Amino acid sequence: MYSPPGGGWDTALSGIKFVTKNGDDSGYYGSELSEGATNSSFSIAHPDGQVYGISGSYEENVIFTVGFTGNFRTSDIEGS
């Protein structure tokens, strides 16, 4: 599991936001991944207010093919 700068393992796990392929917000998860959320995207919150946008696929709580897509200020994606 990737751990964002300034945060530890727990910070990374609790800060993952999953979005399904149709764009619906699946909510925040700890170690549990959204069931059936494959080829979706998620973001990891940075303690300083930035978000790392990452895409990938997950199956049975394992993350595959993760790609870094940039980082954005939290305010840029709020409400999206």
C-alpha cells in the first residue's frame, strides 16, 4: 500500500476514496475495497490538503495496475 508523504499506513488506508466506473462516489474505505469496483479510480488524501489521483483495478482486496495521474488541491475536486 502506498503511503502518502507525512502520513503512515493508517493514514493511507483511511484516506482512500473510491469512485466507480460510472462516476458514482463509493465512499471511503479502510482496508475493505468496494465490491466489484474494477478499473475504477481512487484518490489518497494528503495531510497538507492535496490529493493524489490514482487509477487502477482491484480484485479481492488486491490493487493491480496502479497508475499515478497527478495531484490536485482538495478544493479542485470537492463536490465532484
